[in-house]
Amino acid sequence: MNEYLYSNNYWVELFSYMYDNGILIHHISNEYESYNKYLNIYNEFKLLYPNKTIRHLVKMAEPHFDSRSFSSDNMEKKIKKYISDLECNRLWGIQWMWRGDLKDESSRLRQLNIDFEVFNFAMKGFKNLGLYENLYLFPYTTTFCDSVLELSDKYNMYIFNGLTIYRNLEEMEYDKYLNYFSDNIIIRPLNAGRLDPNINKKTAISYALNHKNITAGIISFSSKEKLQEILI
């Protein structure tokens, strides 16, 4: 949103157009430079269109890059901060990420094994309190995804609704996980603009969404015209 010098009203009207075309959930992150701008526009949208309810899938890293272990206290603070910012009762969905040191996969996996029960207990508690509805895993790596699935089976703890994964004509390494869940969300169906420009956008998006266990896709655009290019 910061790339364009459009007025707040422009974005409000685009939000309304998106809603009318079935886009009822926004994917947001307080790590984005445009986050505060988004909140201002979202508040204006709510005032102008009180009957059009937008829900949110939020990015949430715990632990973040500067930590190595999971903290339920930090997670709770991050969830409640989003709820406060969005002035809502609960979050529709959380895209959870374990960061730590992404260059040290062995440490990430070792600490995941240590903290997995604590993580599950905390997230079940937050859900029982009504702080969020859905939880999605963004694993960063296939080895991390393997570990989460193995630990879920080991402890009989199935807290995730599904995965948020990259899927497009050039990135398919996570396809083998799609059958573990019935509610997966795909990211960058156009491979962040790197797909061959000769490939039709609707064709590419149709491919990315073409699996019985994919329920949604995340993509960015900046105008009604660009939205029409990708609607299928």
C-alpha cells in the first residue's frame, strides 16, 4: 500500500469492491511498513460500510528472530495486540511461524521438540478463551513441517487447521503435505511476480488453487482492474 500515492478513500472503495467480489478476509502483518496505514484505512472502511465485516489472517512469529524458544506470554501479548489494533473480539486466523535462527535448522528442530507441548497447551488455551478461531502453520522448511506433523502424532495434539504454503507452477515442494489437512492456504500463486509473463494469470492461479484441500489463496493487488485480471 505504501508503493502507491492513492488516497485513503481509494483504498476504502477497493476494500468494498473486494468484499463484493467475495474477498472477506485480509492477510496482514504488523511487520509490514504499511501496517499503520492499513489500520487507518480499515477503520474508515468500517465507519463507511458497517455491514461489510472483514476478518483477518495475521502473521505471527513466536519465537521471532531474536529468540530461540517459544514463550506463551509473548504469544498472548502478540495476539492481544492485534485484537486491540483491529478493535475486534477475536482473530479469524493466525499464520504462526517459528523463526529463531533460520540458518540453524538443527537448533530450530531441537527446541521445537522441547517446546511443542507448551505451544499446544498455550494455543488451546487461547482458543478456548476466544482469542482466535483458526491456526495455520507456515513452516519455512519441509524438515520443520515434518517435525511438527511427527510431534502432533506422537503427542496426539492436533492444533492446526492447516498449512500456509507456497504453491505455484514453479514451487510445489509442499504438495506432499496437502493431504494432512483439509483447510490449507496457499501463498504467492504467481510466485511473487516471477512466473513467465506469457502464462495467463488466471490459469496460474487456477493451478495453485486446484486441490481439494486448498480452501484459499493469498495474493496482493492494488486496483479493481488488477483484481479482475486474477479473479477466477
